Amino acid sequence: MANQNEQNHCPHCHAALAPKGATPFSQPSPAQQALLEYVSPLDGPDRVKALKLVHDIVVYHSEEILDGEEKRALYQVKVLWDLIEETFQKG
């Protein structure tokens, strides 16, 4: 992901840095929790693939400059697929 002032790589691109202003998520948001309760073990992997696809399309195929809010949203998408993966690895 890039902005006008600097080049940053997203966590999915092997960088350990979150967008500026993002805080680590220790608990899922209410919307993320609702989705986790909805996702079944059978469609969890497909949800993860879909979230990764959305993320990658925005990051790698968009010609628009991403602002801070958009970067935080993409980071939350990554956190959500991590939560889904973690949920179904336990079970």
C-alpha cells in the first residue's frame, strides 16, 4: 500500500507493520464477532480466500492512493481472516 508521502507494505506482504494509527486488535469488533458466529467450519476457508482476494485486488490492482482510513479497513480485513483461520484451526 502506498500513500503520497511514503511507501508501506501491508501485513499480508510479509511486513510486520500496521497502518499508522492502527492499534492491535485483541478482541474482534461486534461486526467481526457476528461474522465469526455465522461462518461454519465448512465455508471458513472460502471466506478467508474471499477476504484475501478483496485485500489483494485493492492493494495490488488499484491505481488509487489509499488514505489512512482505507488502510485501517484493509488491515481489519486481514485481522478478520486471521480470526477466521484461528477459529477453525482450534476446532
